[in-house]
Amino acid sequence: MLIEVGIIAIIVTGFFIEGARIAQNGADPGSFVGNWLAAQLATGGLPTVHRYLWWTHGLLALALIAYIPFSPLVHLVLAPANAGLDIPVPGPKMGVMDFEALEGEGEETPSLGVSKLGDFSRKNLLDIFTCLKCGRCHEVCPAAQTGKKLSPKGVMVTLAEYLQQGKMEDESLLDTITTDAIYNCTTCAACMEACPVAVNQPMPSSG
Ligand code: SF4
Ligand code: SF4
């Protein structure tokens, strides 16, 4: 609501600035709204009105830009960044587990896959930030649509909640999502095809 009101206010003040300018400098062919507004404006005190409108318009525009990181508008930046960093190959980008390399890791228990946010790659975390929670992935997921215990959107929402709460090392993540849900994934990649912001839902170990 705040964003919509802000954008409308910027557009309206912009038209009034144009009207005030045209009222002083003469008609501007093609500026239909500005020409009409100029005809409605009284001629007295126009330079002052123009100056105040100009400042109001400018400050509103700057305030909206400053608000971008704290609002859904941040997706204007995140979505192209996430799409640009996407791996240009079709299908789920789950990487390959190198079991031979793991065998050489010595006494330490080898770690496979992910169990907490701290195991995810930076690209995985960007995917989580970028998700719009639009639900398109849920609508095309064969598991979700056949009543299985998996919703790719649900998984993204849970991941986003953990990320927002800074639970990077919280291993309750897997219990919250449930292994049942994970194993219902067929890795068909329909969710990835439908995602408008290039999220890689079957994300772990995509690197
Ligand atoms: S389709 Fe993409 S943006 Fe929409 S909910 Fe699913 S992961 Fe998020
Ligand atoms: S890859 Fe998995 S989560 Fe995505 S649509 Fe297919 S079954 Fe659903």
C-alpha cells in the first residue's frame, strides 16, 4: 500500500511540476496532461509553487529509493541478480557428490548434502532471499498436486523464516521440512521452469 501510494504521489507531483513549468514557459506539444494542468493553474506565484512541487517530488522519489531494501521492491534488484548467477544448464542443479574425495577425508565423518542453513552455498541463500512466495512452483509440482507431503513453496517459506531468524546452525530445519517431504521430490524441475525469479528449488549442493 505504502509503495503504491508513494508511486502515485510521485507521478501526480511530476504532472503538476510539468503543468507549472508549461504555465510559465508556454505549451509543450505532446504533454497532454501538463498542457491541461497548465490551463487550470492560476498564474500568480507559479515559480514558488513550482519550486515546492519540485522539492516534494524529488524527496518522495529519493525516499522511495531508500525504502527499496526494506520493501518487496528489493526483488527488482534480487531477481535479475539471481537470474544472472543461475547455472545455464537445464534441470535441477543439485551438483554431484564426489564420494571418492570424501573417502580421503580421514577420520572425520564425511558430510553429505545439507542439514542446516549454514551448509547451503551463497547462491542457495540468494535463492531464498529472492523467492517471491508467489506459489507458482507449488501449482506445477507433481508431488504437491497429488497430495504428497511436499510443497516447494512451503520449503522456500520455511527456509526464509529460518534465514530471517538467523538460524544458520539450527538442525531442526530438516525436522521442520521433514524428510518425507524431501523424498517426495521427483527432481522433475517443473518448479524451476515455473519460477519467475530463477530459484533453484532442489538447491542443496548447487555450489
Ligand atoms: S515459483 Fe519461485 S518465487 Fe514463486 S514461490 Fe516458488 S520459488 Fe518462490
Ligand atoms: S523438482 Fe521436486 S519440488 Fe520441483 S516440481 Fe518436481 S517434484 Fe516438485
